Amino acid sequence: MKPVYIEARDIPDAWFQCIYRIFEEEGTHEYTIDRGSFEGQKRREFDMVMVHIKYPGIRPLIPDIPTELAIPAPSSMEYVEEYLQ
């Protein structure tokens, strides 16, 4: 097991670095989902990851993902504001 260390400026930067590194770094593994709604699909995950965010309060708190990538956002600002209350 190889730990992955990520040092990021803010939360969106940390998210993008995690996405990038999960495909580029050692310390990750891939497995096939064997039950549930995603059965048969492959998933990658870190063995162990530590993320240091220098400025966690800088806005925006969620990453801005270009629509042409067709990737869903990991969260919404409404959820974050509700959670922070």
C-alpha cells in the first residue's frame, strides 16, 4: 500500500488533483463492482490518501466543471450551504 499525498490551494483544486492522480499514481487499485445499480462496472480508489488544503474557506467550495465534459458535479452549493448550517 502506497500512500498518496496531495497539497492543494482550495477545495476545488483538491478535487481536481484527486481525480487526476487516481489515474496517474501508484497507490490506487481498480475493482469490478459485483452488486448494486453499477454492477459490472469498474471503479478506482486510493489505497490511502491524505489531502492538505491550504485555504479551505476560499469560495467557490465546489469545483466548477465545464458542461462539455459531461461529468456531474460532486455536490451542489445548496447542499453545501445546508450542510454548513
